[in-house]
Amino acid sequence: RKRILITGGAGFVGSHLTDKLMMDGHEVTVVDNFFTGRKRNVEHWIGHENFELINHDVVEPLYIEAVDQIYHLASPASPPNYMYNPIKTLKTNTIGTLNMLGLAKRVGARLLLASTSEVYGDPEVHPQSEDYWGHVNPIGPRACYDEGKRVAETMCYAYMKQESVYHHYTLFNTIPPSQALEQLRVIVNFVVLSSLLQVYGSGSQTRAFQYVSDLVNGLVSLMNSNVSSPVNLGNPEEHPILEFAKLIKNLVGSISEIQFLPEAQDDPQRRRPDIRKAKLLLGWEPVVPLEEGLNKTIHFFRKELEYQA
Amino acid sequence: RKRILITGGAGFVGSHLTDKLMMDGHEVTVVDNFFTGRKRNVEHWIGHENFELINHDVVEPLYIEAVDQIYHLASPASPPNYMYNPIKTLKTNTIGTLNMLGLAKRVGARLLLASTSEVYGDPEVHPQSEDYWGHVNPIGPRACYDEGKRVAETMCYAYMKQESVYHHYTLFNTIPPSQALEQLRVIVNFVVLSSLLQVYGSGSQTRAFQYVSDLVNGLVSLMNSNVSSPVNLGNPEEHPILEFAKLIKNLVGSISEIQFLPEAQDDPQRRRPDIRKAKLLLGWEPVVPLEEGLNKTIHFFRKELEYQA
Ligand SMILES: NC(=O)c1ccc[n+]([C@@H]2O[C@H](COP(=O)([O-])OP(=O)(O)OC[C@H]3O[C@@H](n4cnc5c(N)ncnc54)[C@H](O)[C@@H]3O)[C@@H](O)[C@H]2O)c1
Ligand SMILES: NC(=O)c1ccc[n+]([C@@H]2O[C@H](COP(=O)([O-])OP(=O)(O)OC[C@H]3O[C@@H](n4cnc5c(N)ncnc54)[C@H](O)[C@@H]3O)[C@@H](O)[C@H]2O)c1
Ligand SMILES: O=c1ccn([C@@H]2O[C@H](COP(=O)(O)OP(=O)(O)O)[C@@H](O)[C@H]2O)c(=O)[nH]1
Ligand SMILES: O=c1ccn([C@@H]2O[C@H](COP(=O)(O)OP(=O)(O)O)[C@@H](O)[C@H]2O)c(=O)[nH]1
Ligand SMILES: O=c1ccn([C@@H]2O[C@H](COP(=O)(O)OP(=O)(O)O)[C@@H](O)[C@H]2O)c(=O)[nH]1
Ligand SMILES: O=c1ccn([C@@H]2O[C@H](COP(=O)(O)OP(=O)(O)O)[C@@H](O)[C@H]2O)c(=O)[nH]1
């Protein structure tokens, strides 16, 4: 039984991780400022003796005791959210990460940083393995997130070398079954607005999505391994965005046409994780098939829309 | 007459900039924590009514009033210095830059960030123009500096867009005539240890050096221009390190042999700035010829060695 801190624990990935760790019998403290997260995502645990929810912004120092593991997930994650206030995104990923590393150092905890495939930018090699240096525009509209996460990795690396703070990183795009409705990510848009499927550009740009339960299992095994370097957790099954649009159109039985909008600036053209390292060192790979993941997501959003209505 | 703040003003570039701005009749405040800088570099101004020296670390907030321009230079600059304490290097470039941008925003000052050619990493295009995205290892030994400066650029960009803080960036390698003797940069080493010229690797890796007076003139014209995007200030004259070693061997009349040591990790193989933007927008280009700059540097170090003896 471990004492576990999850920053961003009221968010999409964090709340699923909370569920898993609580079910496994651990003590879980969630720290969140509710920028994109919702209390509703974790409210079923409120009152449980192993659970604590702290309304706190990681840009401010956090002094708590008795923590064994820190899953550091606090950060806006989708383009509209991280571009909403780029300065704040930068502060969260730089000062916020320094604070959590300072905490990890003081209490002797292990830290896992949720990084992102965006550290590879608009990649020039395929698939992207962990030692790829990336292709990122430092002063473009995505830079607050991409460069913020890159330097957060650098910080983890520096604390590990200098202060022996364990760290790990992670992740690729995930299929979001509890994404906040306002979060304008492609799958959410396609599913929720199935009567109005909008594709930015030609739709030939690719992405690879994993279902959140796969990701959460990967995070937990990474945290409990001895690996202290970046590990891609993702689904190597890559598809053009237009194909996702068509697939979803079929699955939801939508009769609408697909509308093409102008391309987004600096939109990465290809994304596909090389996950051989995770397979080799963690014995991990995604097991939920794409169609099953999409169906669960569609189901989730239908219920969500009913709830809102 | 302007009220000017120079962070890192007791360092190599900063003290030359201080000299120029004081001679031009401005009010100059130097902020420095003396990590690599020396009081001696600016002591000839102490007591002057237009000059103030504040012993302060930019990682801590700085509340001062009445500032028109901020030259933000505070950061260790040479590999041994920035690798000495990577965590501190990261804090200086992230929190330190946020603090100076916060100050600039509050007092309505314009800010110029001294960036570095290292944001281009080990470049894959030559020469490097300002729109090159770079090729940087986020978790290598140089990352604390490279990624720190990259995200500092991103921060400037974000404050400019969101808060209308003017910003500029800059710089390529400079020939250091007042570099602290302990700072192990290649030219300094070659000149000071001319009896023991040590080349890391084959010496085929290239660099391009400019003399500090050229750089200082470039910084001042950039600050007073309307450009608010990165501008390379450097000398496009590129030479292999081995050639520098031979040239200096001749200039100092050293009789020693050149010794070859193992290659340094992640050592950029080529460096050469494309300075067309500076020429076009600022009418700036370096004017001090390489040999003249080297001779001044050698002269400087001879006096420095006498002073130390
Ligand atoms: N979902 C994905 O596809 C994906 C892909 C790659 C990386 N990630 C990373 O995984 C992590 C979680 O992403 P998510 O999809 O769950 O996003 P999310 O927006 O649902 O969750 C992020 C959580 O962090 C909180 N937060 C943001 N700033 C904070 C601050 N300053 N202080 C405290 N809390 C703060 C938010 O309120 C939210 O609850 C992020 O770090 C993200 O970069 C996610
Ligand atoms: N000299 C070059 O060839 C070169 C090339 C590219 C970029 N630069 C950039 O130019 C700037 C100046 O470089 P330099 O060659 O004069 O180096 P330097 O080491 O001589 O000067 C840096 C100054 O900053 C001060 N400083 C460091 N950390 C500080 C902190 N936390 N708070 C306050 N002061 C702090 C140091 O004490 C020193 O006086 C740096 O930002 C560097 O990255 C220099
Ligand atoms: O329990 C802790 C310990 C540190 N910190 C923060 O983490 C940062 C980095 O910690 P570190 O020990 O590296 O910094 P220092 O205090 O030595 O500057 C500090 O600035 C603190 O604000 C925190 O939030 N909680
Ligand atoms: O309604 C939408 C939303 C997104 N996209 C595209 O889908 C891809 C994935 O976008 P998302 O916002 O999910 O995140 P990203 O993977 O770019 O971080 C990108 O190429 C977007 O341009 C789209 O075509 N329609
Ligand atoms: O005169 C000032 C104003 C701000 N700051 C620092 O600059 C940072 C960023 O400023 P900003 O106004 O963006 O931040 P906020 O205070 O809104 O978080 C703050 O955290 C302060 O520590 C400073 O050092 N001097
Ligand atoms: O005594 C020395 C010092 C440096 N170098 C090489 O000279 C180049 C410039 O090194 P410097 O430390 O000046 O800074 P950098 O340009 O790498 O930031 C690099 O390729 C170093 O490996 C060398 O051969 N001998």
C-alpha cells in the first residue's frame, strides 16, 4: 500500500488513474486547480478514508508530507486549452514541475512526468522512438506546450542526475472517454458533433490513439519499474484523421457530410509512437482494439449528452 | 536618456554593454549574483551617479521601478559553467526569465533576451537562420542550457503576444576579451594555455566567433529597433576548431604541439549564423576582422595573467 499524489488528478487521465489506484487499495491525494478538470470526475471517492482532494495550483509550492509516488499530470493537454493562456501553460509546466520535483526531493518520492508526443513536434522520422530529438518550433502557437513539456523533461533529467529523484515520462494520444465536453479534441469533436464532422486540412495528417485503460496500466507499471528514462506509451496503430472521421461516421450512423476547414498552424503531419521500449522493459502494450475503444467513447458521450440535457 | 536594466551585467558581454551604455549617457542598473561575473568588471562605474549595482539572483522576484529597457543576459554561458549546476541553470533561464518578463510587463519596459546559437543544437542545416527549428537533445548534458534558452524564447514570445511585452533575442559565439580566466571556453583555453593546446575530437567541428564590440553594437541597435522576433547576431566566418588552434599557435608564437583529447558529448559539429535578417532590418554586421579580434584577446589575456601573477 503506497501513498500516492496525482497532480491533475481531476482531469481525464488523472481521474481514471485515481480510480485504478483507489481500487488497488492505495492512499491517493489528488491536487488540481480545476482549470480543465472537474470535481465530478473524482466525486465518487470523496469521503473515502484513503482519498484526499486538494484544490491547489502547482505553480505555487506545495508542502505535504509522506508521499511515496507522484504522478505529475497537471497541465492543460489539448491545443485549445493550452493555447487559451500560453503564459499560464508555460508557468504550469516549468514552475509547476520544479515545485513537484522539489517536493519529490524533500520527501524522497519517485516522480513520473506525463510528457507528450508533442515533444517530437512535427516529426521527421517515423515511428518516433524515445531517443528522437524532435522537430519543434520554439516560437509558434504550440510552443507553450511543446517547449514547456520538453524543458519539464530536462528538469526531471537534471533532478535525477543531481538529486537522485526518480523520474519517468510518457504518453501518446489517448481516446478520451471522460474528456470534458468543452475540450475540442478531434475524437471528441467527431463523436459529439457527428452531425457536423469537420476536418482541418485534407485530413491526411495521421494520429494514433490508445484507449485510456491501456494508458493507465502503462503508467502504473512504468512507475513501479526501475526505468528512469522516457518511455513511449501509445498505440502504434496510425490512421489519417479523415479515416477516423469516416469510421466514426459509420459507428454513430451519422448521415452528415464531412466538411473541410483550413489547416491548423504547425499541425504535426504524422504521429506514431515506437513502443518497443515499453514492450521490452515493462512488458506493456495496448490491448483494447480501436473499434472497441471508439464504441466505448461514443457510448460515453451519448450518456454525457443525455446528462447535460 | 534611458533607464536601463542589465541582468548579468557583471559578466563578459554585460560589462561591455554597461561600458557602452554608460558612455552614451544612460542610467544603468546592473543586476548580478556574481555566479560567473565579477565586480571588477564594472567597478570603474561604482560611485557614478548614473550607475547602480544590485547583488540579486533573478530566480527571486525583483521589484524596482522606472525601467525603460531590460537587457536580460543573466545565465551561465559556457558549457563547464552551465553544467556545474544544471538545476540552477534551468531555474535561472525559466523562473529568472519569467520574473524579468513580469517586471517588464508591470513597468512597461522593453525586454531583450540574450538567447544562444545552442537553441539550434547540433544543426542539420547550414548556415542557421532564425526560422530554423533546431536539433536539440532534451535530456543530454547540454539540455539544461539549450532547452532552458529555448523555453525562455517561448516565454518572451508568449508575453509579447499576450501582454505586448516587446522582446528580442540574439546571439552567436563571441570572442571573449574579458572572459573570467576560469571559464573554460575554447578560445580562452587556446590563448591562455597556449603552451598546451588541447583539441576535443578531431578538431573538424566548426565555430564562428565575433568580437564583443560588434556584438554589443548589435544588441543596442536591436533593442532600439522595432523588431520583435529572433535576430542572429554573429560572425558568419566559420572555421574548424583545429584551424583556430593553429592560428592562435602562430599569433602567440607558441612552440607547443597540439594535443588531441576525446570528443565532448553532444558537441555540435557545425555552427554558422545566417545574419541576413540583422543586415536587412538593423543594417548591422560585424566589422572587426578575426585576426584583430584574436590579437586583442591575446593582449587582454597577457595583461590578465600578469595581473594574477
Ligand atoms: N490525453 C491525451 O491524449 C494526452 C496525450 C499526451 C499527454 N498527455 C498529458 O497527460 C496529462 C493529463 O492530460 P489529460 O488528457 O488528462 O488532460 P486534462 O486537461 O483532462 O487534465 C489535466 C488536469 O490538470 C489540471 N491542471 C492544469 N493546470 C494545473 C495547475 N497549474 N495546477 C493544478 N492542476 C492543474 C486540470 O485542471 C486537469 O484536471 C497532461 O500532462 C497532458 O499533457 C495527455
Ligand atoms: N559569450 C558568448 O559567446 C555567448 C554566446 C551565446 C549566448 N550568450 C549569452 O549571453 C549572455 C551573457 O553571456 P556571457 O558570455 O557574458 O557570460 P558570463 O558568464 O560572463 O555572464 C553571465 C552573467 O550572468 C550572471 N548570472 C548568472 N546566473 C544569474 C542569476 N541567477 N541571477 C543573476 N545573475 C546571474 C553571472 O554572474 C554573470 O555575470 C548569457 O545569457 C549567454 O547565454 C553568450
Ligand atoms: O516540499 C516541497 C519542497 C520544495 N518545493 C518547491 O520546489 C522548488 C524546487 O525545489 P528545490 O529544493 O530544488 O529548490 P530550492 O528550494 O533549493 O531552491 C522550490 O522552489 C519550492 O518552491 C515544494 O513545492 N514543496
Ligand atoms: O474537429 C477537429 C479537431 C481536430 N482535427 C485535427 O485532428 C488532429 C488531432 O487534433 P487534436 O486537437 O486531437 O490534438 P493533437 O494531436 O494535434 O495534439 C489534428 O491534425 C487536427 O488538426 C480535425 O481535423 N477536426
Ligand atoms: O515587478 C515585478 C513583477 C513581477 N515579477 C515576477 O514575475 C513573475 C511573472 O509575472 P506575471 O505578472 O506574469 O505573473 P503573476 O504575478 O501574474 O503570476 C511573477 O511571478 C513575479 O514573481 C517580478 O519579479 N517583478
Ligand atoms: O580547450 C578546448 C575547449 C573547447 N574545445 C572545443 O571547441 C568547441 C567550442 O567549445 P566552447 O566550450 O567554446 O563552446 P561551445 O561553442 O561548444 O558552446 C567545441 O567543439 C569544444 O569541444 C576544444 O577543442 N578545446
